[in-house]
Amino acid sequence: MSSRQEAFERLRAACDSGQRWDVVVVGGGATGLGCAVDAASRGYTTLLVEAHDFAKGTSSRATKLIHGGVRYLAQGNLALVREALAERAVLLANAPHLVRPLRFVVPTYHWHQVPMLGAGLGFYDLLAGRHSLGRSRLLGRGATREALPGIREAGLHGGIAYWDAQFDDAALAVALARTISDLGSLAINYCRVEGLAKQGGQVVGIEARDAINGEGFSIAARSVINATGVWADELRGLDQPGRRAIIRPSQGVHLVVDADFLAGDDALLVPETDDGRVLFVIPWYGKLVIGTTDTPRDDLPLEPRALESEIDFILDTAGRYLTRAPGRGDVRSVFAGLRPLVGGDGGEQTARLSREHRVDVSDSGLVTITGGKWTTYRQMAIDAVDVAAARAGLPRRPSATLRRRLHGADSGDARRQLARVQAPPDDEAVRHAVGESLACTVEDVLARRHRTLFLDAGQAIDEAPRVARVMAEALGRPAAWVDEQIAAFSEIAAAYRVDGGSAGLGL
Ligand SMILES: Cc1cc2nc3c(=O)[nH]c(=O)nc-3n(C[C@H](O)[C@H](O)[C@H](O)COP(=O)(O)OP(=O)(O)OC[C@H]3O[C@@H](n4cnc5c(N)ncnc54)[C@H](O)[C@@H]3O)c2cc1C
């Protein structure tokens, strides 16, 4: 029996016995998973349900940085930067298998950039205080070329190096899901919330459905946390129809190319592109991730696709900083994600909206947590669970996540983990993903248990038939399932190729 089937057995038994969960969390991205780990760490009986796969939404499509955020520093948002730098230290301690320090180099092409950038990054060190990962320092022209082999040399003056951290977002999500079960609670994927149960005008539970076999569940809860990211307004609407939307989605796009465009171990940061955005070129699992854009969107597709203009913008801008400019044919994968930005009055630029989070409680007691970023998921969770527990009258208990190491942190060797993800999964790894990591579809395995789709979409498409066959054997599925899975995955994966079109798969 897979770990997901076991989770459903427990859920069924809980429903049959009339169990009322202390905390039910809706949404299995960074925010919801963080909330469920937090609630479980306090000893509350906790259930998390995710409509698709863990991190299927925004949480697998990040720039993969655990960072204070140089951009937020420039915006003067010092409280957010300080909090994020402290959280960076917590994550490095609690998930050393998934998070690692990474050095960034900002190349300078004009003398006048140096004092401003130097002072800014010096201040970043200061804000990090005892959590600093190393002091920022000025680099000469030679040292900059050495740190960033492939950087455009014409006019290069020097650079400034500083430290932040990098992670694997989907792997961290799965580690959080497994930490929830380590704590004796339940996290279930492919289980969608379709309604809220109310009594006397108060939310007393959820109506959920197994998205794979259609079984429905009426689940009683003392508190319900809405952590559905850019989709948060949908659940708020189920709670109180006609409520004003609070989410302003903004699309961010990344391209993945081979590492030899910028060989070396350091990342490149351009703090201000021509149109005032930030550009990263980051080594990740043997490739380079280049991004990102910030484009307001009105729709909320589960598989957002990059606009042609976003791809061109990233290629053009990267090309201006690299000796060998990457072209469309060099792109191994393109992925887009929707930032769940909160608030704004229509006329505001989304790049300037707050990345800070917000916790709302409706009259009927639904707690909604929105905004924030991966780096601060743990603090966001503390705030949301504090509010939910107080509102539900649960016994007051402090969060116990500060020193809680996440699943897998003690079993090993970070380098082995890296090598495992870099290559497409072998048959054994596919069986492991199904049996231990709740993977249900070919996409779960090739996009999030392993990152093949994000690293090389063409290779992922080639691997899909084998992965489908091994999964079918492990899950006891018929031959027709194999064909369906290959077709479904190929359709999704086509959009990760630059020739894959530019609409949006509303799944
Ligand atoms: C391009 C980009 C780059 C970023 N880079 C970084 C970075 O480098 N570092 C950083 O710290 N942060 C970064 N962020 C921010 C960070 O990724 C997000 O803040 C975070 O992932 C949001 O997580 P979430 O759980 O709120 O949303 P999601 O991850 O979208 O999770 C919401 C989940 O709710 C589920 N759901 C929706 N409706 C239902 C329902 N009815 N029933 C059950 N489940 C439901 C969805 O399927 C989804 O999985 C980036 C964001 C973007 C867009």
C-alpha cells in the first residue's frame, strides 16, 4: 500500500469515528505545508489537503532562493529583510539536505555603481548580523571574471560578492509533507476542498473529494486555514459569496540553459535591468536558471505559460551580460509561476506591492493566509496558526518549529541527494517516489520528486513512457493508465519548451 493510500485509510477512519480535527489546512504549497507542520508541532490534531500535488502551484516555480531579498532592501523594507535573513539561518540548520549557501556576484560596469551597491550590501551583512553567511566584498576585474567565467568583459569594471542561500523548492515541500506525517498528522495530495461546512454561521469543517477516485469526505474541524495561494479568493468566495478579491497575481518566468553560459559556482545578479527589474543567473543542479519577470495577470491557470515577450526579455537581458548570448534554441526548459501578491489599488505596479504576508479571519471564522515568500514560510505559519488556534479556542501552545529538523535532514548526504535529482530517476527512484513520497502521476515524479521537467523538458518527455510503466506496476494500474499518463504529461511538458506555445493550460 502506498503512503497516500495509508493516509486515506486514516482519514476514512477519522471521519467514521466522528473525529474533529483541531486544524484543517487547505492548500499544500509552502504556506499550507508550513502551517500544518507548525500546528502539528504544537500537538494539535492536524490535516492538510491539497487539490493537486504538493507544490504543484507557485511553490515549485520559485527562483529557488532562500534570501533576505536585495530587492526588498532597495525598497527599504528592512523588517522583511531582517526576518528573512533570520529564517535563512533556521532553514540552513533544519534542512541542510535541501538548502545551501550560495555566493552572488553583482558585476559593475560603471564606477558610480560601486559606492551605492557596496553600501547596500554592507548593510545587508549588518542586517544578517550573527546569521551572516560571509561578508560581502569588492572584487577587482580579474576576480570578477574568475568568479563568473562567461561574463561580458567589455567595460567590466569589477564586482561585488555577497552571500545568500539556494534550495530545491519542490523537494522542500515534499520534506514538509513528510514531516507532517512524522509528527503523527496527515497531509494528503489530490484531495480538493469543494465546500465549507457551517453551523450557526461558523465554519465547522470542509467537504473534500479524492481527485483520483472521486470519493467524498465530510471532515469536521475546529479551525480551517485557507492557504491556497493565488486561488485564495475562491475559498473565500465559498465562505462568503461576493467578497472582494484580495489577490493580485503577478507572473514570474525563468529559463533554464546549460551551465557553460556562465561556468563557475557563483550566481550572477543584475540588481536593475533596463526596466527596473532584477535579473538572476543561478547555477542549479548542473544547469543555469535565468529569471525573472513580473507581469500582472488576470487569470489563474494552474499551468501558467510564459509570454513570448517574457522569454525575449530574459534572453535579451541575459545576452547583454554574457559573452555568449543564449538563444531560443539553447533553452532546455521554461517555467512560469504566479506570485500571490496581496492588495494594491489597481494602479499600483505589482513589482512594488508588498511581499509580506497577511492573515485575515472572516466573520465565519475562516482564516486566510496570503502573500509572503518561501523563505518566510515558517514565520507565516506561526502567525496563521496563532490566529486560528485563538479563534477556535484551542489550548494555547507555542510553535515548536524553530529547532525542528525536517524530514530527511538526518539521513544524509546532501551531495548524494543532489546527484539523485540531477539525473532522471531510475526505476528504483520511481518506485521510491510512489511508495514513500506520495507521487501519483508521471508529472509528480518528473516535475517535483525529481526536477527533470524543470531542467530539460525534452529529456523529461523522453523519460515519461518508462516512468509511466514503472509507476503502473507499482500502483497496480492498467495499460490504459500508462497511455493516459504519457499523453497528459506530454501536453504539460510541451509548454516547458520554448516552442511550446504561449497560452495557459487551465487544468
Ligand atoms: C516566479 C517566482 C519566483 C519566486 N522566487 C522565490 C524565491 O526565490 N524565494 C522565495 O522565498 N520566494 C519566492 N517566490 C515566492 C514563493 O514561491 C511563494 O510565495 C510561495 O510559493 C507561495 O506558496 P503558497 O503555498 O502560498 O501558494 P501555492 O504554492 O500556489 O500553494 C497553494 C496550493 O493550494 C492548492 N489549492 C487551491 N485550491 C484548493 C482547494 N480548493 N483545495 C485544496 N487545495 C487547493 C493549490 O493546488 C496549490 O498547490 C517566488 C514566486 C514566484 C512566482
